[in-house]
Amino acid sequence: MSRRAVVIGGSLAGMLAAAALFRSMDEVIVLERDELPDRPSPRKRIPQARHAHILLPSGRDAIRELLPVANVHGRLLASGAREQSMTDMLGFGPQGWYGRWATVTEDLLLTCCSRDLLDWTLRDAVLGTTPVRVRRAEALSLLGTAERVTGVRVLSEGLQEDLRADLVVDASGRGSRAEHWLEALGVTDIPTDEVDSGLVCASRVFRVPRGAEDFPLTQIEADPATSRPGRSGTLVPIEDGRWLVTLAGTRGGEPSPRPEAFTDFALGLRHPLIGRLISAAEPLGEVFLSRSTRNRRRDFEKAAMPEGLVVLGDAVATFNPVHGQGMSVAALGAQALSRQLRQTDVTAPGFARDVQRAAARSVSAAYTVSTSQDQWFPEVVGRAPTLSDRLISQYLGRMARVATTSYTVSAARCKVLTLQADPSRLLHSELLMATLKGPGTEPQAGPPLTFEESAFVESVGPLAV
Ligand SMILES: Cc1cc2nc3c(=O)[nH]c(=O)nc-3n(C[C@H](O)[C@H](O)[C@H](O)COP(=O)(O)OP(=O)(O)OC[C@H]3O[C@@H](n4cnc5c(N)ncnc54)[C@H](O)[C@@H]3O)c2cc1C
């Protein structure tokens, strides 16, 4: 009998899972309940696409490994995506302005474009270079037993149908019904953890004003140590000469959906730079809000999961989006699936469990990065910091201070934040010594602007805090 994989969800995790599977299966069907546009444009079931979406180098590299011929990254750049070195962006952290260094290494390059462009480019690459098929249908439940999943019940054009599958991948996003579906098969007790700072994101697109065409990615971070709601902002240069600006506030400090309040919120951040920049820019649309921001993980790898089912992407875990990790975790999960397929047959006992375990590594790393900050904001739901959390936080704060003036420490820290190194790396002896020694100099008092950037900022108003 021919071997078939069914992937639930045709977004980022689903398309990449399909790319991982097509060489090993006779047939790969992606089920998607939304209509998929044939150009980069918003779609109903991905409302988060209205907000800043940065692709980390770990995600870029995983996509490259999964689709070596399709050149997804090259196509993104050709469509206007920008690359930004993490150590040459404008970043105001809790400890001050991060320095900027001209050294450019591939492993610290972020990819900046709209989520619509990224999704469409990826989908076009998968459907154009592989035999993967998308079917417009909604997955209703899993077929099989607590020992083995054997397919999916789907609703398509008003009719229910049972689709047999040797492997089912649930990539249906944060609204995944996997726990409920598994419960119906008799699989319960999936460990879950949640840390919710009540973050709300508000985003708006602007036309880049003349003179600011090369302005870099700019980020004003929240300070979790102040016992006040955390407010932050990110300005991302995207294709077609636009800035996508996402402002965010934790419980008690949320941004408003009113367009007239947007710039004021940005001006009221810990530094007014983003507010000044957008006060000179033409808005290109309305303000969009998102409250889908809590950290939540489901440890499927620790449960007695049936054979034949793997869960990937946001269906496993979601993170505070400020850290820009979700898409890369989804890509690394698909990479784990692909690597396991190179070693074991999809029908081999334990195959799904091994994939789930391998995928959990990047989930854990991202979750640690994200929750270690969020747990400090007021009225956070889900976790109170322990004594060891306090010690780690003091250490990381000191390291962030050192990173403002040391390229070596900044780059090492970025490798962890971008999921290219395990968080335990931050305790490596070299970094430990540099952190304990403290910063050699004070961080720069104002944003480290180039001559051209400075000239533009001066033309739009004072920067005094
Ligand atoms: C405000 C915000 C900003 C973010 N910024 C970043 C960022 O900067 N960088 C980053 O890496 N990540 C970011 N993220 C996270 C990112 O959006 C997600 O991690 C990513 O979309 C996960 O992809 P996914 O394929 O798992 O899920 P999704 O993209 O949510 O896709 C799920 C798909 O499954 C389909 N589906 C659902 N149920 C069914 C069903 N029963 N049958 C058939 N189809 C179904 C849906 O229609 C959808 O197409 C952000 C998130 C938010 C909310």
C-alpha cells in the first residue's frame, strides 16, 4: 500500500513539515481550512501576520536545509526582504543602548519582511518544487487508538470523510485541538505549562519617509526589573519601502487600538526614538491588536503518545512574540522530523516519539528565554519567580550590561536568543568571567546613530527622554 502523510494546517509549520516528508512518502496531503491566497496577502486564520514577524537565523537555516533547491531566502531578498545584523541594529535594552559593530556574520543576520511575503514565498516554494498537495478541508478528529493514530476525519465541501495516513502531523497552530482529540482516543495527562503576562500587541504599517530608507531595525525593550508593566516597541523595515511597527504592553500597560494613540504610546516608551521616527511617517492602514501572546507549552514528548502522530509549531508551544521565536521553533521542529526520517522508517516503533523529543529541544530553549523575562512583570499569571530565578535574572542583567559594550558577549548572547546555542551556554566559563568582571565602559548615553541616521532623527524632533 502506498505511504501517505497527512499534515493538518497549511501555514509555516505545516508547509515545512510537508517539505520534510515528501521524499519519504508516496503522498503528502496538507489539510487547510482557510483559502490560501495566490500572492502575498493577509488571510483570515493568520491574524498575527499583521504584526512584526522576524525570522531568526536558526529558522532561516532550517528552511534552507529542508528546501535546499528552492532558495526561499534568496527569493525573499529578491522580493524586498531586508537582512539585519543583530549586532548592528538599534537596540535599547534594560541596561542601556547596545553597541553597534560593523562585523557581519551570517549567524547573526535576522530576516525582516512581512509575514504575508514569507508565507507566500514558502508556500510557493513547497508547492512548486515538491509533489505536496494542499486540500481545502478542516480536520475534525484523529482516527485510530491510544496506541496508533491511523488517519484524520475531515470536513470538506460539507461532507465528512476519513483519510487514512501512516503519519499525521498536527501543525494547526495555537488553536490546535490535539489534546482534545487525543483525549477522545484515551490519551490524557499531557503536561502543560503557562506564563501569561497579559501582553497586548498593536501594529501599524508606515511608508518609510524620505531620508530614512536605510534606517535599521529598531527595538526599545521593556525593563522587567521595574515592577511596572513592560512596554516595548519594534520598528521593522519590510519590503516595498515600509516600516511595520509593533508596540506591546503587559497587563496594566496595554496599547490602545485607537490610531491617534499609537504614536503617543511609542513616544512614551523607555526611549522616544520609535515615536519620533513614526511621527514623520505616513500611516498606511489601521492599527491591529493581538492578545494571542501567552507562553504556553504542551510537553507531548513526556506523555504516552500514540504512534503515527507528531505535533509541531504553535500546536506544541507559543511564546511571547516580542522574542521572535515561534516561526523558527516551527522550522526547527520540521527539521527534527526531516533528520529523523533520514535515520528511521516512518512506520518504525517509536518514530513519532523520537521526533517529538528532538523537536522539544528548541521548544525548551525558546520557552526558557521567553518566560525568564515574562515572569517578572506585574500580575503575571502562571508562575512566581523562585530564588534561583532571581539569581539567574541578576546574572543575565549583568551580562546584558556587559553586552552593551562587548562584541564577544553580545554575539554569544545573541546566539542563545536566536536558538543557535543552548541557554546553558550563558554559563560557559569565558562568558561567566566576562560577566562577573563587569562592563569595561559605560553604554552610550543616547542611540548610537550613524551620521545619516542622526541627520534624519534631528530633522523630526528632539530625542530628550
Ligand atoms: C503578535 C505576534 C507576533 C509574532 N511575531 C513573531 C516573530 O517576530 N517571529 C516569529 O518567529 N514568530 C512570531 N510570532 C509567532 C508566529 O506567528 C507563530 O509561531 C507561527 O505562525 C506558527 O506557525 P504554525 O504553522 O504553527 O501556526 P499558524 O501560523 O497559526 O497556522 C496554523 C494553520 O492551521 C490551520 N488550521 C487550524 N486548524 C485547522 C484544522 N482543524 N483543519 C485544517 N486547518 C487548520 C489554520 O488555518 C492555519 O493556516 C508572532 C505571533 C504573534 C501572535
